[in-house]
Amino acid sequence: MPTAIDDDRLTDTFGALANSTRRAILARLAEGAATVNELAEPFSLSLPAVSKHIKVLERAGLVIRGQSAQYRPCALDPAPLREVMTWTEQYRRVWETRFDQMDAYLTQLRNKEKDAREG
Amino acid sequence: MTDSKPMDAVVIERSFDAPVDLIWKLWTDPEHFKAWYGPDGASIPVAKLDVRVGGTRLVCMEVQTPNGPMQMWFTGEYLEVVENQRLVYTEAMSDEHGNVSTDESAPPGHPQTTEVRVELEDLGGRTRMVMTHVGIPPDSPGAAGWTMAFAKLASYLDAHR
């Protein structure tokens, strides 16, 4: 059973991955470390926009920034990806959402019944 | 339960504040089923559920994409039907006629057909449910749109194991 902390981390990871630019940045970093300038090149995005995406990836623990002077190259940290790339984790989330919806639907049915009784 | 937990499966246990026969209906009555089954942002325009052993199911899931609605069809067969207790069915991607898609790109070890098991327990007005989903292929809709970037990342992970 995943702990609450694991769950939070998975949420961060999925949030960071739920964006095609950020996935493309990660795919680029899978080929090797790169500076923000290098990462911005293939996209028609401003440097600040790319920096913003990188910050999201950093917060999710997917990207680590080097300390070396002004360039601070970005590198991929694959650890969180290992967790989310298994199909079980992907499907676990699909089912969890479904059962949340099942719960909400049950509440809806109960309220309808109550209204019918009282109305 | 945990000792019989299969490898490579999603197992989710939930309790619902509803009687067991209502939870059963949510899984087996098409109108109820459509109301909750769609994953985030998806709707279920079609659900044909012939709930008896050997009966066929055909479910359409529709997601809105920037290029318009995208439909995915799933078919399967009911393997076990014990009212208010146990429902087991297979699931595979198909076309709208229920012809199972053949996809040679699926990696070995990931069967195209998967199995969903739903076990219900009457807790006197409340219901405990255990859902087990076994052997889901990695290129199924849950992964749609992620595949491209992931292919690269997967090879990276393999190289850095």
C-alpha cells in the first residue's frame, strides 16, 4: 500500500508530466544534461517560460540543477519516473478517480431519493 | 486477500456508504455504469453489458481532444457473475463492433486482454469492494499521449538501472 507521502509525490510527478512541453524537456534531458538556453532552443518559448517549466520539474524531483556558476545545467533525475512509468501506477490512478466518481454518484442518488421523499 | 494478490495487478479496496445491491447495479446497469465509469474528462456514450457468464460487454469511452472527440472501444466477456458478490470480466481494446484490436507493438509479457475482478461484501447497509485489474498492456489508453516522450525516457531508465 502506498503511503500518503508517496501519494503526494506521485501527484507532483503526474502534475509535472501533464504538459507536453515538460515531457519534451525531459525527453531532451534523457539524452544528457543541458542548460536552460539549450532547452529553450527547440521550442518557440521565451527563456522565462522555459525556466518556469523547469522549476515545476525541479519541484517534482524530476530535474536537478547543477551548481556550476551561471549556467546551472539541468539534469534528469529518473527516480520519480520509475514509479509512475509502471502501468500499475497509471491504472491505479484511473481506477481511484473512477471510484471517487462512484462515491460522488452515490451521494447524488441519495440526495435525489431524499428530495423525492421530502418533495 | 493480500496473500493472493497477483503480480502486475492493480488492487483497490474501498468502502461505500451504500447497500451491496446498489453497488452491484452501478457495475451492471448500463445507465448507472455510464454515470461513474468515465475516467477524468471522459464520457461513456455506449455501454452494452450482457451480464451473464459468456455474455459480451462493449464500452465506448469518449475524450475531448483539441482535434475533436476521440473514441476508444473496449470489449470483453463476463467470466463470473454472482449477483451482489462477484463479477469477473475480460477487457481488450476493440473497434465499435467489438472486434479486438491486434497490436503487435505491445511488448512481450503484457497480454492484450486483461481481467477485472470485482468482489463485494455486504457490511449491513455499507459495502466493501475489492477491485483487481490484472495484466494491462502498457500502451493502453491510460498511457495515451505519453508514449512518445516515455519511449525515450524508458530507454534512459534501462541504461541507468
